[in-house]
Amino acid sequence: MTRWKNANPTNLGAAAAAEFALSGYQVFRPLVDDRGVDLLIDRGDGQHLLVQVKSSRLNYVFMRKKVFPLDDFRALALLVYPPDSEQPELFVIPAAAWRTPAPPLVSRDYDKPGLKSPPEWGVNFSRTWRSQLAPWRMKPGDLLPTAFESTSPS
């Protein structure tokens, strides 16, 4: 068991803000969480990244499509708490990656009769999750992936 075993979801997600700050970014939190934005990351030069934070202990993670549009200036900060590590691993996945989702990213519309869940973007964990998410791994001190360099909300 790791030291994260008894942490609640709010504390787990708050760790993402600290990870961005450790990498030198200014981090802002919205006053209200009604638009799927948990953090605003100032990348400098007037560039910002809208971030939804999710944490996982290797279970399915999803965002409702209604509040997570696939904008170039939007991302998922996924904090994974694996059972084989004492520390979480942060992955910053551009929302645009779901435009053509490939494992572990999924798109679920639930548009068949009898299905009641709203459409969602998700991350499915499998035995190969580390290698599948590796392109989006962000360690303390790392800069954001170059996918975010030239985009900003208008």
C-alpha cells in the first residue's frame, strides 16, 4: 500500500496544481467549478492552458463531452496513483488527442436505445498503461509538451 491509500479525491487532485507550480508555472483556480476547468495554467507571453484535473488509482477516468471540448488550449491533467509506487505520476493530455482517440483514449457516445449516460471522453487503463501514456508524462521541472506552445483561448 502507498501513502496515498487514504487520501480523498479533493486532495489527490490538488496535488496536480502543486506539480505545475514545481515546474515553474503560475497556477490559478476558478472560484466555481461549473465549466470543466479546474486550473488555469499561465504559460507566459499571454498564453494559458485550461486544465481539467482527474486522479486515478488505475480505474477508468472520464470527462463529459459537454464540458470538455477538444480545444487546442485545453488539457486533462491526469494524476495516476499506481500501487507499485509511493509517488503519483502526472500526465498532461491535450484535449485534441481525443479528436482521433487511440488506446488508452476512448470516445463514448452512449447513443443506443436504453443508454442513459451523457457522452464522454475517457482513459481506459490496461497492463500497458505506462507505455501508452508515456508521451504525455510530465515530471517536476518539465515544461509543458510542445503541443501547447502556440495555442491559447481567445
